[in-house]
Amino acid sequence: MPNAKILITVKTYPMPTPRYEEIVCTAGLTEEGDWIRIYPVPYRDLPFNQQYKKYDWILLNLTKNKKDFRKESYSPKKMFDEKIDILDSISTKDGWKERKKITLKNIYYSFDEIIALSKTEEVSLGTIKPQKIINFEIESTDRHWPEKYSQKMEQYKLFENVNNRRSLIRKLPYKYYYRFTTLDGKERKLQIFDWEIGALFWNCMENHKYDEDKANEIVKKKYFEEFSTKKDLYFFVGTTYRFHKMGMENPFSIIGVFYPPLERQLSLQL
């Protein structure tokens, strides 16, 4: 796929991996509204002028990822040496009008539908419209990455200029979940892997003297109280390669949250 033009809609929280130093799962949409997963991307190691943001249009050469059976999965053609051109950015102007034009071309209103399609390996990315947000849940988890990742980072430093190497990203000490229903009527609980929620947590920590309870209170207020009452909420969902390959009943998680204002809020503002 030469000169692929992709609107970036998904950037997950950076994760160290056994094979690569640190990877960000990136996904987006073509101008036609087709989903594309770009992997691997060493985002924090990219030159600054190639570090794309959400809702940037980017241009790069892609090749089908032959190690990944999911049809939407592609890799940069030259892997970590592939140049990424940032063409433009779509703003939130007019109630996110331009963003919605691309991202909401194909919506699943029933989670059962996208799960059924994933079983035939036709779909591993999609946009879900929740019918009801039941709760936003927070669970504590391990506070540190496994030692093997720290050791791998040290190995990299042996072969590169230490002063130019960043540290392993801080691990989130909490997991965040939405509990919701769609038109199929089933209650589901999905974890959120969006980088945005991780960044919000750490920003709140810095602004409130590293009070974790206060930080999580603010995170929940935004993602539950604000998004479920004042926003027209959608989820970008994607399968985990391992879970999809294993044929798990539900291989999906929330990899991005799309939250334009409700139409009634727009009319009030106008």
C-alpha cells in the first residue's frame, strides 16, 4: 500500500514488548472509511516532526503484515526507517463535523454483530455505539513492568548513546473499564487502552501532589459523568492478536474513545 493516507484515530498507551523495545498500537481510517492497523510503531523514538497526533492525516508506505492474520493489519514498509509525513489535522470545529464525517461512516450498534464478524476473521477493528453506559470501573494492578523489560532497556543503552535514550514509560498502576450495553441487550465490561486516559491520570497526579485517589476521581468524572451525559459517545474497539487467534468469545477491547458533543448541546451553544 504505497502512499497510504490514514487519519489517525487510535494511539494506545505505550507498551514494552518481548520483541521490540516499546510499541504504540496505532490505528486509523482511510478516506473511504476503511480501518487500518499500523504495527509496529516505536512512537516515542520517532523524530519529533513525525510524531503524529490523533486526527492527523499521515502519509506513509505500508505493507501487509504477513505475521498477522487480521485483514486490517499493516506494517511500515521500511519498518522503523519508514518516513511518516504529517499532512494535516482535523479540528473539533462545528461539533467535530469533519472528524465525524470520516470516523462514523461504519458503526456497529450491536456488539454481537462485530463479534460474529471477528469469528470469520473479517473484522478486528470497528466503531461501536453503546446504548447505555452502566459504569466506569477502576481496578488496581501491578505498578511496575516485569523486570525483563527493564533489563532489555539497559541492553539497548549499551549499544546507543545513553544521553539520547529515554526511560521506560511509567506503567499505569490502574486499569480502566467501561461497563455498557449495546442494542443486543448484553452487559459487557471492556478495558480501555487509549493513551489519552493514561496521560490524563499522570497529569492529574502531577497537578494534585500525586494523590492517586484524587487523580482517579477526576478521570472517572470525565469518562463517566461528562462523557455519558454531555457527549455523543462511541468506542473504537480492536481485537488482541493472541485472544483473536485463540478464538476467545470476545477478543475486543476499547482502544479509543470518540466523544463529540451531543447535538442538543450544540444547538444550545449556537
